[in-house]
Amino acid sequence: MTPTTSRPGRRAVVAAAAALPFGAALAACSSDTGAGPDLGGGASDGGGEGSPYGDAIASGPIAADDVVSASTWASAIKDNGKLVRGGTLANQVFSLASTTGGEPTGFDAGITQLLAQYILGEGGVEKVEYIDTTVETRETMVENGTVDCVIATYSITPERLEVINFAGPYYLSGTAIQVRTEDKDTISGPEDLTGLKLVTQANSTGIQAIEDYVTDPADVQTLPDNESCVAALKQGRSDAYVLDQGVLLGNSKADPDVTVVGEPFVDDPYGIGLSQENEDALEFVNTFLQEIIDSGTWKALWTATIGDVIDGEAPEPPTPGDLPV
């Protein structure tokens, strides 16, 4: 796989997710979304210093030298001079490459850049290597050390926790339904999917959501990425696409022919994927997340990214370390 470098407790999770209005839990279990319009990554296109996004990133903390040196994981990143992040650069809301030579923008891109700045200090935002991952390669790339972390709208599940560690959660999401816009008035929830042809991504939480909440679907396709699922929906090979809401709303923003319907029907917290071999990484990254929450940087980043495409105030952030059981 070719690296892409861009420059120039469950109860608390569920309770917080339940408090979010429709659209406010904008996360995703998949790292793959369709390409869409550039939200801006450079100073000239709305993502640089002086913009809401740029100001949010600039407000982020920098760890003291002794804090970094106390972590083997963070020290290795600092010695390497860069943070290697697995994820995507094609998500409308969470991580989108700039078309003008600037840094990627979006909620996940911002979390990544803030983490790099926290470890590497001033200029750390530009010291990120972005490596593409898919829902089928993420755990492997974390385990074998290809990436330092995965920040890719990555749902925390008990099954994944058997293989890797998760810092966070740092956002709360929910599984939702996308249909062709012409069908938006006929489907509003999983109870309407009986007898229909469904599609979701392979190795995603959408598979279990369909098994648990949909009675007798006519067919369930599992395809490798978001683009394939959207194509199946638009071409009539499926009647509904089931996945985390953030991916689906990103699709709708890019393509008026598809629409998200109803409200999320499964809670999905997501976190930062880390190798279990890096024992101190978990505490280090959770400390970082708590610092950006306490400082207001998290809310500023939400407002500049997710808050740009949905209405309402920023939700209360989840508590880092409060994982599903």
C-alpha cells in the first residue's frame, strides 16, 4: 500500500449518545467515504490560520518534554520526526484532502493534527504522514506497526478491542440508513427494511446492526468501500445502505441523489486505534484527548467541521477511557 503524504464504560457513552439530536452524532465506523467538494485545507481556502479551523488547531496544547519522554510510544514518534496516521482523505466531514496544496481538514484530520502538534511541538501539524486504510486493513496496519495510530471514524467494538487498543472515545455516532432521495418518504427506520435489498461495508458495524435490527431482508450485500455501496444504492442493486451516520451524511452532502432517513438506531462511539504492544500509548493519547476537551479546543474543532454541516450547538464530548463493555 502506497503512503499518501499531504502537505504543501458503555453506560456513559450510550447516555451521551442518546442526548444528541438527529445529525449531531456525526461519526462513522468506516474509514472510506466518497470524494466530494474540498472543505479547504490552506490559508487561502478557509482551513489555514485565521479561519475557524486553523484557529482551532492553533489553540491546541503542546506536551511538555518530560511528558513526551515518559512515553515510549510518543518518544518514538518524536524521534521519527512525524506522526504516521492511518485513515482516509476522502471523507466529506471528517478528513478531506485539500485540492490547493494545504493540509487536510475535517474533524478526524484536526484530531490528527492536534495530536501531532501535542507530540512534535510547533510545526507538528505539517509533520503527518497520511496512509490510506480500509475497514479490512486497519487492525492489521496498527498491529504490524505500519501506522502509529488509526484515526478514521473508527467504531470501538468489543471484537476490535480483542485485537487492538482504543483511546477515546472522542466522538459518539449512530448507525443510520441512506436511501435514494426518491424513496426518502417510504423508509424511516430499520422496521421498514424488511424484504428489501440492503448493502453495507465489509467488516463494518453495519453488518451486526442489520442482523440485530432488520427482520428478513431480501438480501444483504457487503462491499469493500463506501463508493461501491453508494453505487449499488444508486444503481438499484440495493434499496438501502446501512452504516454509521457520519459517512452517510457525507455522501448526502456530496450527492443529492442519496438521503439519510430517520434517526440513528445503534450507538457507535469511536476512538483512536493503537497497538496493544505500545502499552503507554493508551494513557498518553487519552490524556491528550482530555486536554483538548478541557481547553475548549475539541468544541472549537467540532464547530469548524461537523458544526458547519449540521445545526445546533456542539454536544458534550464523551469521556476518554469510558469504553463499551
